[in-house]
Amino acid sequence: MPAIVLVGAQWGDEGKGKATDLLGDRVDYVVKFNGGNNAGHTVVVGDEKYALHLLPSGILSPGVVPIIANGVVVDIAVLFEELDALAARGVDVSRLRVSANAHVITHYHRTLDKVTERFLGKRQIGTTGRGIGPTYADKINRVGIRIQDLFDENILRQKIEGALHQKNHLLVKIYNRRAITVDEIMDDLLQYVERLRPMVDDTALVLHRALDEGKTVLFEAGQATMLDVDHGTYPFVTSSSATSGGAATGSGVAPNRFERVIGVVKAYTTRVGAGPFPTELFDESGDFLREHGGEFGTTTGRPRRCGWYDAPIARYSARINGVTDFVLTKLDVLTGLETIPVCVAYEVDGERVDEMPVSQSDFHHAKPIYEEFPGWSEDITGARSFEDLPKNAQDYVIALERMSGSRISAIGVGPGRDAIVVRHDLID
Ligand code: GDP
Ligand code: IMO
Ligand code: MG
């Protein structure tokens, strides 16, 4: 099995970190291809809990080569903080390779992220404030700073001057902030150069060689399909390609090398930040999911918005990503509910709509049409085979599988590494 992509099928925080960790010891390389330290992946190994942001979760598996590919935006201070924190806990981080083409998040990107949000007022997106959007904007605008620019002081200075020329006008005249100097940014970035140098590589070439040698490479998406800049609920999205197509452009590995696409989907739905969310709950059911699921952000600590499972979204994600296998997570969180509603379609202006509406405005006021499933009260956290699950839990999974456009190959029944029911091997 050469290249496998793992993506979020909803609005993020589906448990991609845990799913990656599950595959970790059978994978040789793990690649982060989009986003930056806006991601927050929690991985629980025994009594140890790890929170990863910029690094791919696969770094926790001994022997794996972690790669930060060209599609990522890198906050270098965060990179070294995360590496140091992991190393202090005994994780071997020495194999990390970083693409020379990845873009760099600077102080002015973080500042612009925050001031733009404040300026948007009621229309704000609720970004993580990590400078993600402004850094990708500069990349597309061709005024970004790449990792390789750090190794040529003249080029770096010219590029920062060019970028700041424009941005200081914005910061001072529109946002009433102080101007940022070229030297501040230069000093900030140059302090990392010597430490960074040995990690930097042509990661596309590294991956081609690995695949040619028959190695297994896992591409781990940050964010999720509904937050993808093209396929998500624009403008309430992140600024990168979080879907499986992004794994190709974000890494330089051609589409025909990918053989499997794993979609990670929660047994209910959550969302952080603003934007449409048809199955969102504002009553005690929402509180139940938030409390039982521990739905508070790994990156910002914000309470996550919670709602029921949305089958049209799962089907949409299955199509956009070419999902071959779903990993259904957090089934245990539903334990204790008498009935579990699942959104099977929407009502838009009195009409039934079975798939994601074409118009975003329709999606904003789409009302979920629910089908109800009987719940279960038995503790399922110890289940290790499908047969261990109560009949109603089995039926719930089978119903979701029927509605969601791909098979459900693994089911999460708790946060721990071994709290999983595997129905079909994810790597064979
Ligand atoms: P990611 O961003 O997709 O990697 O997901 P997060 O780590 O942000 O959020 C998922 C949370 O759910 C983490 O705290 C995980 O430890 C936890 N988790 C993952 N799978 C399961 C599961 O099957 N059951 C329960 N109870 N928790 C899970
Ligand atoms: P993981 O990888 C959930 C959301 C933010 C905001 C929008 C844009 O842990 O699933 P950004 O800072 O990216 O410009 O914010 O996207 N967002 C996430 N929500 N999980 C994430 O990552 C997210 N990364 C960004 O809350 O609504
Ligand atoms: Mg997360």
C-alpha cells in the first residue's frame, strides 16, 4: 500500500490524530500537507496525552519519518517549541524533514489575522489567530516568504521589505496599529536559520524515492472537508486545501500514487468558529455531547458547537475526497442517549433536499430532516470487535454506513490508543 491520505470529513476535530496514531506503527513516512498550527490533534498513549499542532501526529510513532511538506505554513518558533516539548518527553524527533517551499508565518501575518477578525465584527470567521489566512493570502499573492528564503539574507530582506511596504499601510492607516520594521522580522527569522538548515529538504523528492522503494506513506490532513477553501462552507473556512486533492498539490506527489483515502468522521458533529451548521443543538442535548465528548478546542480551548450526525455532509465528503474507508470516532460519547437523531436530508424553503445545497445561502437556512435511532446504555469503551457492541450501537453504525457513501472500517470507542474496533484493515 503506497500512499494513503487521511482527511477530516466534517468541520475538524474528528479524531484524525488518533486515527493516524492507530496506523503509526505500519507507516514509514507521515506527511502534513496543509494548514499550520491552527490544527490541534490530541493523541492519548497509555497515561500520556500529547497535543500536536504544527507537527503531524505520526511523529509519535517510533521509526516514522515526519514530513512538513510544501503546502504547509510554518510558524518557526512554534515548530521548535513543539519539537523541544516532544523531545523532553522522550519522543525521537530527529528525522523531521521540512520542505524548502513551505511558506513562513511571520509576526505581521499573526497581527493581520487578529486585526482583520476584529474589524469584521459580527461577520468574523472565528479564526485561530495563528496567521494562517494572511500567510496563504501572501502565497497566492506572490509576496510570501518561503523556508528557503531564510538561507539568503539579501533575498529575505528584499522580500520582507516588499511585503511590509504594503502591510504597514494597512496596519497604520486602516487598522491604527504601529508599523512593523524589516529588522524586527529579519531578526526574528534569522535566529532559527542554523537550527533549521539541516532539516530542510526537497521533500517531494524524498517522498518519490520512498514510494519507489515501496515504503508506506500516510498523508495526514489538518482541518477538514467542510473547512476546505474550495469545498467547504466558504468564507467560513480555513485558507488551505484540506481535502484529498490537497495531498497531491501540498506535497508534490502525483494523484495516481494515492491508493486509499481514509475519511475520519465523528458519530455526531462539531464545529469551532462561525459558519453554517444545520444540525447544531442549542439545548441540553448539545450540552450532553459537549460534556461527554470533551468538546473544547485543543488549540484555542473554545467550547465546540455540537450537533447530530449529518449524513449528507458525510456523503459529500465521501465524494469530494474519494473516501474508501471511514473511521467513525467517538461512538462511546453517544452512550446513555435514549434516541439518537441523524440528519438524512434537509428542508430548504419547504422542499426536501437530499444532498448539500448548491447555494450556500440555502445551506445557511437548511433545516435538518431527522431519522431517529434507538440508543444504548451499556458501556462500550471496552468493545474490541463489532460483536462486542450492543445491538443498537451496531445498528446505528450500519445505518450511518448505508447513508454515508463508504464503508466504516474502524470505530472509536474511547480516546485511548487501543479503544478501537477494527472491521476492515485500513492498510493491506
Ligand atoms: P483532530 O483534530 O481531528 O485530530 O481531533 P482532536 O484531537 O482535535 O479532537 C478529537 C478528540 O477526541 C481528542 O481529544 C481525542 O483524544 C478524542 N477522541 C478521538 N477518538 C475518540 C473516541 O473514539 N472516543 C472518545 N471518547 N474520544 C476520542
Ligand atoms: P484540526 O486539524 C476545527 C477553523 C477555525 C475557524 C476557521 C478558520 O484540529 O481539525 P484559521 O485559523 O484556520 O484561519 O480559522 O477554521 N479551524 C478549525 N476548526 N479544527 C481545526 O483543525 C481547525 N483549524 C481551523 O475555528 O472557524
Ligand atoms: Mg483538532
